[in-house]
Amino acid sequence: MPPESEAERNALRSAARKCNAELHEAIAANPKTPFDHLSGPIIKKHHTPIAPRFSLPLFLWTIGVLNGQFEER
């Protein structure tokens, strides 16, 4: 379900930014560890508080937008 208000968009982006920063730190600290092993627990930790309102695919898409992988509509 997409964010309907500016406050909801900000909450989603804030969680995505925090998750993205932690992912980048974990990758830098453990460059030889497979990404799947690092990312799962971190993504789950940051998605759980916003899960009742935002789906996991939307959360991951928002992280992709932050990283320049996708364009925001």
C-alpha cells in the first residue's frame, strides 16, 4: 500500500535511509561475507516497525530509489 500522506512518506524514507546506512556499514565491515547473509537480518529489523503499514517490496523499492537503482514516480 503506497504512502498516502507526506508524514507516511517521510516515515518510510526514514526507515529506508537507516536500513541503507546499516547495510553499507555491514558490507564495509564484512566485505567477504555474502550479501544475503548480511542483508536479511538488517532489512527485517528495519522493516518490522513499519510492516503494518508498508509492504516489504515497497520498502525494498524505496531503498533502491535511495541507491539510484530505481526512479521515483
